[in-house]
Amino acid sequence: MKLATKHLLTIRELTTEEVLGLVARALELKQGWPKGFKPRPLTDKAVAMIFEKSSTRTRVSFEIGVSQLGGHPLFMASRDMQLARSEPLRDTARILSRYADAMVVRTFGQEVVEELATHGSVPVINALTDKYHPCQVMSDLLTVHENLGDVRKPVYAWVGDGNNMAHSWLEAAARLGFELRLACPEGYLPDPEILGHAQTSGAKILLTNDPAEAVEKADVISTDVWTSMGQEEETKKRLKAFSGYCLDRKLLEKAKAAAIVMHCLPAHRGEEISEEVLEGPNSVVWDQAENRLHMQKAIMEALMED
Ligand code: CP
Ligand code: NVA
């Protein structure tokens, strides 16, 4: 499967068919791997990975995913690059494009991945910015598909910050037309442009300050940390603002009995999610983390195959 877009900076760049096609392909790669189905579309290709923020899942799943596809991953913490000594992004993009066949980038501003995409000549994959986390939500769709079937049918709830994850869920809703209810405290609402785009796309979007209203009879409940990377100074203020937003047993009881609980991890037990819910029978977080590998392989194959 070839994508119309050259880069994956946001889910908005994908068509509905491409989102569904990537979910199907990721599942094929996942199920095929133990049976010996091991396509190597990245043979003789290298992927430059620039990380400006910490990572466990994204880094490891991309590095291992690239090698499973036959390619060579090259991890670079941005502080070790000349970027940290003010080498311009546009120069970095042109240089890396001479060596590597794609860039995987985790950074702060969305404009950083956009600039690398503009000035480089190879595909750029957003591995998380302050604004979006497209690879995570694409992987999460695979997890929903495995548990509940057609990803367009469930009712999705988001409890917590109107952050990068919430934004990517809104973009997924816009593409797939599903019902998405977001419970966010005042002052931590999603970006109005991203919200507006989803609201005018045909998806059913509800924004509320009441977690119980969002979760009522929902099929999929997702949450995330209250303080994202780069916001550490706001931790105290956020702890206060998000009180009442913990995904605990009482809140989960409002959802459908078979609802799945998702968290992109790392989790702060006792803050956005209780230990009991994270480790409980509705939680699919470990499969969710594994699925990063399979979905990102599908994405790289679709962007990089000759
Ligand atoms: N979920 C996620 O992106 O995890 P890491 O920060 O560990 O990569
Ligand atoms: N919203 C979180 C996600 C971490 C994977 C952050 O940006 O830190």
C-alpha cells in the first residue's frame, strides 16, 4: 500500500481508506511475523531518528521495527547533534536526507517536523510533538480493531488533558467519523482549530467538563498523563486542575461492561488512572504498547517502499 502523503506529520494527512488500510496491514504484519511472514521493504535503507524528548516505547519500537523490515535505524538524541549548537533545522534536514531514507522525529513544536519535511527530501514521521502523536493513535486503532472489530463503530471517550493525544484522537475521529467524547477541565481544552476540524467533519464530537458524561456507555476509554513532557513546571497547578479526572473503578463502571481502557504510557498510577483500572480486566495497555511496533512497520513500509 502506497500513501498519497509523503510524510506522516498528522493523521489529517491520511485518507479514510489509508487509515483503515494501515490498520489491516499492521494486523497482517503482526499475525504473520511468528509464522515467518517477514517482508523486508527497508533493505539497504536507513532511518535517522532525532529525539528531543525522552522515550521508551517509541524509540524501541521504531528501532526494532526498522531492523525487522531489513533497514538500519540510527538513533540520535538531539543534544548530541550540532542542532544543539544552533545548526539550523533546514541544514540538518538537507544533510540527513543525503544519508538516510527517512527521518523519525520526536520534538516540541509541530513546526520542527514541518520544517524538516519542507527542507529535507525524504519522508518525515512524527514520533510525537506537543501538538500530535499520530503513530500512537494509529497504533491504538489497531488495538481497538483487535478487541472490538470495526474501528468506526465504537463510542470513544477521552478523559484528561486536551493534549497531543487528544488532538490525534480528534483527527482520527475526523477521518473515521466515529463518536468521540472528550472530558477536559477548563483551561486544558483541545486546540480550537483541531476541535473545529473534527466537528465539521461529520464525526460526533462532545466536549464536556464532566468525565462521567464522556464515559457513559462508552466502548473505548483513553487517558494520558496530566503533565506532558515539557510542562514539568506546571505539575502542581495541573494536579489541582485535574482533580476529579482520575480514571478509577467508579468512573469505569459508567462505561459498557466490555469497555477497553487505553493509556499510551508512561502512566502515573493514582493520578490520571488508578492502579486497579490500569492492571484490571478492561485494560489493554500492554497490547497497546506492543502494537506500536506493528503499526509503525506498516507506516514505514507504506511511506518508504520503492
Ligand atoms: N507512548 C509513548 O510514546 O511512549 P514513550 O514516550 O515511551 O515513547
Ligand atoms: N502527552 C504525553 C504523551 C507521552 C507519550 C507527552 O507528550 O508527554
